[in-house]
Amino acid sequence: MVVDPAKTRDVIQFATDEIELDLRAFELRRRGRALKLERLPMDVLIFLIERRGQLVTREQIAEHIWGKDTHLDTDNSINAAIRKIRQVLNDEPEAPRFIQTVTGRGYRFLAPVTEPISNGHNHKEGATTVSELNEPGTSGGPQPSNSAVYPKRHPYLWIAAGLFVVVAAAVLLLWRSKPPRRMPFSAVKSYRLTSTGRVSKAAISPDGRYIAHTMLLAGQESLRIRQAKLLNDIEIVPPRAIRYLGITFSNDSEAIYYVARNSGDQPGTLYRVAVMGGASERIKAALDSPVTFSPDGKRYAFVRESTHESSLIVAELDSGNEHTLASRTLPEVLDYPAWSPDGKVIAVSEYNSIISSTTGSNTRIVEVRVADGSERLLTKQAWGNIKKVAWLRNGQGLVLSARAPVEDDQLHLWYVDYPQGTARQITEGLNLQNEVSLSTDLRQIVTVQQSTVSSIWRTDFHAQNPELIVSGESGSSGPVWTSDGHIVFEEELSGQRSIWSVDIDGKNRRQLLAEGNSYDHSAASRAGKLAFISDRTGVPAVWTMDIDGGNLTMAATTSGEPVPDGTAPQISPDGSWLAFTSVGSGHWTALWKVSSHGGKPVELNDKLWARPAISRDGKWIAGFYNDRRLSTQTYPTSIAIIASEGGRPSKVIPIQASVLLSAGIRWSANNRDLFYINRGPEGDNIWAQPIDGSAAHPVTHFQGLDLFTFDWSPDGKQLAFSRGVKASDVMLVEDIGAN
């Protein structure tokens, strides 16, 4: 049995690092500060502490957590739990202080701990020990007496009592004969169905016979299908430079409806293709979400976004006639509609697209009645983000891909009971799941699971003989060169994102900031200053500081100028000012400028900008750009160059769909070229785009690598880059609780 923290009020104190484990609060703390540790790793930690000093096998852990004869894929879950515990405790596998790995056998908890204490006193008789938490019969309540005296009863009372017992027994028998309502997906097993690592969207047919998915390679996306029991795919829509917003099977499982957009400034178009392939038929234009079908298959719902509004639309499949069922004024956004099996309501997510928070966007699920458009919250639970929603075919619940409203959490699968609205997480671990599709038999979920492993390397301009600098990098903000020749990077430890510095030979790693989450950093090429995003005051803001940690200054706050994810402030070469993106006069991220010492930010341009980069002479700003059909759904399709004083772009250069926007842009040392990462068929490479508009060309010639971010040294002669493996594959999650 898993420990129930409500059964104890005791605290275990570790002998080192001022760590304590509060079993009642189910909380791990260091020097009084709570450490983030999910339920599964916490259960494993408590189990190991119970048997401290002893070898605990993986089989014992699996039996303790999931019970005997489990069919779960426990190895990955145990590995993820141990890794998370070590991250939180700052424990090194090679030199363990807390958890020792016994190769091929299991684990041993090494650190001494005190016996649990209660109400501030040392453990003594009457206090609960860890090992007693799972023992039956330890309740301290009053016990029944054997010496009760019964008063005399009249005979008819005995007859009535006998009849009552008979009736009660009959009612109990009937109640027990009715099977209890089983909680779906209370126990699951996962299977990986693809191995390309390039899957974007996925869905399972209602009858469970087919699984469809899209594959994204070198900027082109294709649609594939397979029979659920076979391993080979059939390509039914060839690769094109498009992006799929979602794929949905028809109710009879004979066709696939997919929404795709040709570029970042174009709305999606709905197409239909037979499951066996053939020509795609164009159904409707101007969609900004996947579609969901009514139970009779005659209508479908989707979200459409205009310059000022986000609307839930219902359309007839045959005639195309449509009407608006619900709408929000931007920046409030609706997304991922799901039509209930009884046809009465449509569930849809709603969130504020400019909320700036380390815990996400406070996304909720609203149900909208199809008959009259009336609304209510489907559940009181809020999430940091929601990526897909799907109903169980019996209408008793929904499954969604969502991020818990805590700092730096992953997208996982959740179950929401209907109509009660109780939410429960289905999957755990360090990998994320960002799609949801369900079969009619309620037993199978198809999702897309993503995992990333990366490291930081250094090489010369021609990328010859790269050298490893930082292994096992866990942050998403890439390496940046400082003016004194060091490399600054992001590391995530114990659920906290922080900025670190390292010598170019990988030595002398040191943390530059300890308070709050800090990320998306840049360095002045001619001054010892950094700019970054930090939530050290409770909300994300733009900050600057000296490379040694001095002169810490908030340059731009979220008051009036929200600082969304991906703001990526860039500091000028002399360290005097910053360029960053933030929501401007529209509802998209515009280009802003502010002094590195703080002050009122100035909007340089009101079009869509992302990942700005300042030229080496400080006169120009380049960034990913778009100025057409601007909305929260628009993304960049070109690179623009603008004067550092603002105004209209002096140059706009189109880019391919294969350009990795998240990696940003870098200027050459002579300000004649812009560099970015391009994802090609043979792997990722850094390309140079001359600012005179001539053809872009590759600078590196790596084979088979995934590149994430990069930066040139101040003299332009050395390259630091983050590379690794980012795998995205179709996963089948099966409900085995019914077994």
C-alpha cells in the first residue's frame, strides 16, 4: 500500500543538508523551504527510507507501489522517480550520499535519518514510526467493551429486530451484486508505436482499427495511417511545407478530417481524406483548431480567431452553414473543442493568452450547451496549459493533455470525471504527452510522447572537432558567450531554472543566481553584463546584472507590459539597453526597447516579432517577423531588420518553414550575415543569411544531429551549441484496470 499522509503527523529529519520529510503534509523541505517532488517519487523515497541501509530491489518497489502481478511498464517509472529524487536532493549517482544504485539489483538508502518526531518531541512509545504507517490496526480510537449490559426487550421487539436484519441483509446483498463504477485509467500500460522521433499529431479511430499520425521532417509534414495491429505505415497525404493543427477520424472510422495551414499568417483549412488514401477534399477555410463531430456526424465544431475575437463555431457538414455558439474578446482565447457523446454540450478550453506566470496560463474547461449557448465551468480544476481534450464515449468523463499549475511541470494525461468535475492525473514522469484521442471501447488512448536529452559543445567556425563542455544539460535556454570568454547556460535542478557559468574547457561551473527561476539570458559582447527573465519577485520580469552577480536591476516589469514565455531579452553590445518582445498594442508580441537600468519601455514596432538579436555595432535589430493577419495564432514567416531607434523594417527576408524559430538569430562579427538553425532531411545545421537578401547557405555540415540553440564567441571564431536528441513518437496508453 502507498503511504497515506493523512494517517500521520510525524516528521523525519535527515542528518545532512537540513532536509526534513513531513509525512503528514507529504512534503520534503530543505531549511524550511518546500522542495517539489511528485507523488510517485515521494512514495518511492518513503519506501526506501523505511528500509534504509537495506538493498531494495526494483521488484519490491513495483510491488509496493502498484501491487502484485502488475502489468505496468514499471522500469521507466522507477527510473524517472529515482532521477527526480536525486535532482531534488542534489545527489550524484557516481558519489551517492542518499541513494546508492546496486547495479542489476536495486537501490539502497544510505543517509542517516532521525526517528520520526511528533509535536516537536523525540520519538518514544506512542509515536508513529515510518514502518508502522502501513501496518493495519494501529488506530488509536476507543475499542468496544465485552462487558456491556443489555436491558430486557419485549418479544415483539425481537421479531421486529429480526425482520430489520433480514431486510438489511437483502439490501446489502443487492448493493454488493451491483458492480461499482470503475475509475477509468486507474492503472495503465504504455506502448511506443513509432520510432521515427518526428511525430507531431496522432489519433485513433473510434472503432480502434486504425491509428493515424503526422510526421514532420525538414520543415515538411505528411499524414500516415496504419492498422492498429500492424507495424507498417501507409502515407496517405505526401509531405508538404504545411503545419497540421489536428487530425480527427469520422464517427464511422472511414475518413480522416485534418486541419492544415500553409504558412504562419494563413488560417487553417479543413480537408477530408479516406483512410485508404486518395485525393484530399477541401471542406472549409478559416479554422484555428482541430474539429470535433456531433454524435450523428452531421455537424462539426471548431475555433476561429479574428483580430479581436476567439469564437466557437458550429457548422453543418453538408451545407457548410455555420453559427457562433460562444466567443471571447482577445486576449481571452478558446481552443480544443470536444463534442459530448450525447450531443448536448461542447467542452472547450479557455485561457488568457498574455498571462505571465511561472505556473502557466490558468487554463480552464468550459462546457457550452449546443441548444442555447449557455456556459458553465466543467470542473473547478485549472491547469497551466491544455493541449487537447477528448470525451469518453460513455459520456462519464474526459481525458486531456494538460500541464499542472505548478512551476515547470510537464504536459501529462489527465482524467476528469463528469459531471462531478473531479480531476486526476493519469501519467507521470519526465516525458510529456501532448495529444489525446480515445477509442470507443474506453480502453485505449493515443498520445504523442516527447523526450529531450541535450549537452553543450564548443568548436571552431567550421565546426571541426567539437569538444564537450556541459553534459546532461537540462535547461531550454542555450549557451551564450560572455565578453570575458566564458559560456553561460541554463540548468534545471530540483524543479528550478537557474543561470550558470562555465569555462570553455568545461571547468569551474558556478551558479550565478539562486533566487527564483531565471532563464532566456543574453550577454553583452563588449561589457560584463547579462539580461534575462526571472520570477524572483513572484512574477516574470526582465532583469539585468553584472556577470559577477552585482548591480541586479529589474529593467521591465509585467505591469502594463506583460512578459510572456519566449520574451528572450537581448542586451546591447555595450550593455546600456535591451530589446525584447512583449504584448503590445495588439494581442501579439511586438518589439520593445528599454534601458538596462530600468525605466519606461518603448514600443519600436507593433507587428509580430520573436527572438530579437542586436547587431555587433548596436545599430540594428533583427528578429523573426510577420505583419499579415496578426492574431494569437499567427507565427513568423520571415526575418526583419529594423533600426535600433524603431520605425519600419529596412529589410524583410522570407524564411523556410524548416527554420527552428526557438533557436533564435545571431549576427556575424562583421554584421553582414544572420545565422539560424535550419532542420534538413539529413539533420540540423547552422545557416547564414546575407543581409543583402542573397541566398542563404549552410555554415556547418553536421550529419544526423538535433541542434537546439547556438552562439558565436565575441570575435566570431568559436561556436558554442546545444545538441542532443528530441524524440516525439506515438504512444498507446491502455487501461488495464478492467483486468
